[in-house]
Amino acid sequence: MQKKRLEAHLETMRAIAASKSVRQFYIGFTSRDPFRYWAWYRRNGWDHAVIFADWLTEMEAKVLEKYLQERCYKADKRTPLWQKADAALQKGRYYLGAKSPSPKKKIHAVYMAWWG
């Protein structure tokens, strides 16, 4: 993924995290239909979610997910990007997560979920 595109997604994440209506957020990736996946967000307490990028291969999605998660971990601890990040993001442990049944298909998306 191009550096310019990574930076654009990072700026979007920063803007959302800076909102007063965001108390905590998480960055992740999925290969599921985002409309069906919304039920998972709600069951797990997340009020809102936005897809940063979709129509990605598993590798492309994981590259973007890891980049955004690392930016949270490495952010200045006085900024909303670090303060509002989920504890897993603050610890800086990137997990490769589940394997997609179709890693080469462009069915993957990277999202940001948050609650206020």
C-alpha cells in the first residue's frame, strides 16, 4: 500500500479519535460482509464503526491494520490517538489474527470501531 494512502487513513483515524464523542476505539480487519459484521460490533459494546478501506486482499488489509495499530502505540501519550486507543493497541502487541478462508480475494476491510 502506498505511503500516501497509509497517511490518509492515519489522518482519518486521528480526526475520529479527537472527537469528544469517542471515548475508546479499536482498529481491526475483517473478511466478513461489513453489514453482517455490524451485529458483532454492537454485541461487543461498540456504538459506531467505519470502514477505512475495503476490497483488499488479506495481506493488504493486514498491512494497513498493523500500520494504524502501530501509530496508536507509538503516538504521544498525551494525544487522543494514544489515550483513547483500546488497551490492546496501547500495549503495541500486533496479532496476525484469524486467517481468511480466501486470502487472495479482495473481500477484506480495515475498520475503526468506537464507543462514546
